[in-house]
Amino acid sequence: NAGVTQTPKFRVLKTGQSMTLLCAQDMNHEYMYWYRQDPGMGLRLIHYSVGEGTTAKGEVPDGYNVSRLKKQNFLLGLESAAPSQTSVYFCASSRGEDQPQHFGDGTRLSIL
Amino acid sequence: RKEVEQDPGPFNVPEGATVAFNCTYSNSASQSFFWYRQDCRKEPKLLMSVYSSGNEDGRFTAQLNRASQYISLLIRDSKLSDSATYLCVVNRGNFNKFYFGSGTKLNVKP
């Protein structure tokens, strides 16, 4: 059972570079989320999607863009990476709006 | 004020001990509550949902106190494998209104 799969697992970028993180889920969930986790701050919502073709901003959206062209995939893009975006990024999906979320195993991103 | 607050710990307990964590939430409109477990450098995993009537799953018991706006997690007969960070999660009933606590770290020692 794959569940939620994130790629890549690790990445080091230089300031100003761009990249895309991919999240794929095989549970047919409508809702998908991108979070970042920093020490002592808990998980913070970056962007989310309530279905194919829809996206919306979360708590900390600046510097990120997302797309959900297919129901099973949710992409997170960094157009011009900054050191403040060094973090662990988690993707999650859920069946309903108040249902528990299932997480991927994370992407560790370092921006130099 | 943070939406969800937890004591960061660490709670250092011997094997076999009983340990309890509390988590307070600030918004009385919160509707759904969960406990997640997160191992070091791993993803959060759902431990249990918290219902108004309280619920139990083996050695784990979760309680909700709406009047005082907190949820609790009780772990009985602690195992070494229970060592992890426990995240409290509160939802206001909307898909974008999940709030995660910073977590309480538990160390179970032989």
C-alpha cells in the first residue's frame, strides 16, 4: 500500500534555483495539502486543494506555487528558492474535510 | 495566542510507567481532534481520533474536555517503542482549518 508518496526525499538547492516537489496519492482522496515543518513551530499549511483543478492558499503561501492537474497528484513549486525555505516538506491527503490526514514521508530541502 | 499548545517536554519515563499529555486549544468552534505520533525525521502518523465520549485503543486513551478546551492522551504500560513526539491536531470543521501543535516529546527508558 503506497498511500502518499513524495519525491524527491532530499534536495540541496542554491539560492535562486527553482524546483518542483511531487506528491502522489493512491487512495482516491479529494483533499490534498502541502505543509512545512520547522523546529519548534509545528506543521504549517502552505497550500491545499479540494479537488482536481483547484488550489488555495494556506497559512504560509508566499514563495510557493501549486498545481493539481490530476486528482492523484499535487505539485509544489519553488520559483526562486531562498534560505528561509529550508525545511522539511510534507504532503498529506484526506477523504473528507474533517477527516484525519495521511502523510507522505517528507522531503528534506536545504537552500544554500 | 497559538491555536494549539502543547508542553514540548521531554517526558522521560521508565518502561511500564503511565504517562499523560495535555493539549489546549484556543477556539471553542473546534470540532475534530486527533493525536498523531511522529518519530524522529519521519512523517506524522495518525494515532487516534478523539471523540466527545473519549476513546481507548489498547494502552492508549484519549479524552476531550470541551468546557476547558483541552484534549489528553494517556499511555499505560509504556514501551520503549512509544518513544516519539506526540502531536495534537485540532480541526474547525474545514479542510483548511487543521491546526497542529508543536508536539510533546516522550522518551521511554529501560
